[in-house]
Amino acid sequence: MTFRFTKITTTVGVAIALVLSSLVAAAPANAAIVNACTVTLTAPKKISAASHEQIFYVDVAKSSAGQAPDCLESVTVALIRKKDNRQLGSWRIDASRVDYQNGRVQLDLPAYPDFAIAGSYTATVQDAALSYSWASANGADYWSDSPRVVFANATVDLRHAADATMRLTRRIDGLAFSGTVTRFDPSCCSPSFVAQSGSRVALQKKTGSTWVTKKTVTTNRKGAYSAVIRDDAKGTWRAQALAAPTHWSDATGAKTIAKKSTGKAGGKVGISSEATYSRGSVVTMTYTASVSFNAGAGFTAAPKDTTVKVQKRTAKGWKTIATRKTSTTGKAAYTATSKGTYRFVVPETKLSKAATSASRSW
């Protein structure tokens, strides 16, 4: 059994790393860097944090014989954020690890970091030690000499993963898009994905093999977006949350929508009622209209502010007593304070046919 004390070396400065575009493990003042033992590591250019303890990989350059350097006992690497020199974490890599010998070392980010982690990082070498057997066989001082460890790529762009959703419907006024954008939050427990406000979302139509942006919108504080695009043709669409300093881009699945039907769209109006009671008696009755149109891809909710007439039956026939506008969900309500029979009528427009609900009596 061999006993040894931990060999401590100092960290190579970030400024030096940026000049040299690589990082070499430092050594005590009386030590030498053993160039005969050179280990080349490659950090990932990008890391997308999508889960707690997100996995990433550091590659180890192999010899022409396909072997990772056996002169190394261990190396400790760290990620230091450039803008404020904050250390995200450090990882010890032992040469005895199977993944080191295979040339790709699996590491993972801290599960719950104590600061917002997005940013540009420099991969640094904090400590490195020679293999005892290699040092003995090659005339190196195991206790004070250090291997030369170089990062072929030392800059890592770390951001959160994003998740975009899209709902697409054909309405009489065009294609209606709605959805949300969320991003991973490593400080959050459950849910781990939180609303991403201010995210730019590109609404894209496929032309041949290319996605062409037709409109760009911004999510609100709840991470939601909506838009209407006038497009009457059949087509395949998707929404893409654009990359930002905090998160990477993400595209939804594609959805194909049928072309707009020729002529005016057919409509339908549903009616429901809910009574208000006082001392067991009905004092008011609220009627709610649910308006939808079929513009060629099935019935969908009427656009906001669609006109709805409220009519009451009289001895001379139906009389319009009020006018309402639909909400974003295609609904409109009227509260009656007197008994009678009521219905809703949606007038004909240049885009849609007239539609009338069933009648309800109170």
C-alpha cells in the first residue's frame, strides 16, 4: 500500500488562459512541468441545463494507439464565470476511471447552485498529479513535478434549456397561434421549468425544407404568447423560442393546418344559463353564448369582439334587447332580470354566415 500526501498546486489565472487559449496545471516554485506527460482536454462549447445535476462531458485526447495518457494520476478542473469570476463547481477526474480511459469523462453540474448559472465560463485546471509508476519510470519527481494539462477548448457557454408549446387553429380572421415558453430553473424544486417572460417567439411556416419566420411575438409575464396571421393556404407551422442570454432556443413540433374554406364560414352558437337565487326564488338568470366558426379546419372559438345580439321573444316576434362582444374564448354573457324566453344571434358578416342559438325560457 502506498501512502502520499495531497499534492497542492495553484490555479492558473483566467487572464493567462485567455492569452494562451489553453490552461496548464501550475506547480510549486521548485517544481517542473513535465511536458513528456501532456494531457489534452476538450470542454463542451455549450451546456444546456435541463435538469438537476445536468450531465456534461469533457473529452480526453488519445494517442495514435487509441489510449488516454497513462502518465496522469488525477486532475481537478473547474468552471469559472468570466464576468464575475464565480466558480460554478470543480470536479476531480481520476485516470483510473473507465470513462477517462475511454476518452470521454462524464461530469454533472451542481444540483442546486447558489447563483443564477447562465453565462460564459472558462474551464480551468486547479490541480494535477503524475502517476507514481510513470514518474518513477521516466525520471520525474512524483511529489513535486506536475503534468502539463491543456484545454483545447476552454470556453463554455452555459444556459438554461427552454421548452416552447404551440396551439394552432384556423379562424375566420386567419391562423390563431397561442402557447407558452418556459425554461429550466436550477434553484427551483418542482416544477423545475418556470415561465420565461420577455422571450421572443418566431412563428414559422415551412417552405420546401426551410422554415420561414412570418411573425415574431414576445411572451408576457406568465410566459404566454398569442398572435393571428392572415394566411388562407394549407401549410405546416411551428413556433421557435429564440435563444437569449438566459436560455437556449427551442422549437415546437410541426403542425399542418387545412386551407381556408371558400365562401363564408358556417357558425354555431351554444347557449347555457345559470340562475341567481334569493330566498329560494330566482331573481336573475345569466345566459352565456359560446360562438364558434368553421373556416375549413373544424369549429374553433370566434375571434374576440365578435358581435352577438341578445333577443327576447315578444308578442310580435323576436326583439333585440342588447348587444354583446365575445371574449378571447368566444363567449358572451347577458344577465336577464325579467322572466321570458331568450336567444343569441350572430349577424352575417363578410367572413361568416349568420348563426342563431337555441332558445331558453325563465
